[in-house]
Amino acid sequence: MPITLAQARDNRGELVAYRSPATREITEHGRIAGVAGRMVLVRYRSSPDPILTHPDNLELIGDTNA
């Protein structure tokens, strides 16, 4: 289920899964770095800097020590 901006704000540092808008398959994991406007800043494993991501494409996994 997609996260809300409020959930993203309340769960900074938690693990999320990115779902491709085209296939809805999980293609990446990252940690919530913050919220900017209507987007969530996510620090993905493949990028050194947080990337703006639409919350409809994110699913909160929580902290699994990943």
C-alpha cells in the first residue's frame, strides 16, 4: 500500500520499497530521508544522494536492519 506524506514524515530513516509505476514491481529499496513538498526524499542504495520520489510509488517496510 502506498505511503502518505504524513507517514513519510513520521518514519524518517525507515526502510521503503520503490514500486515501478509501469509494472508495480518492487525494483529498489531505500530509507526515507525527509519530505519536500509533495515528494518523499529517499536515499536508495544505488545513489549517494536522496532522490525525490512520489509517495504513490513507495511502500513502508519499516526497519529490518537492511
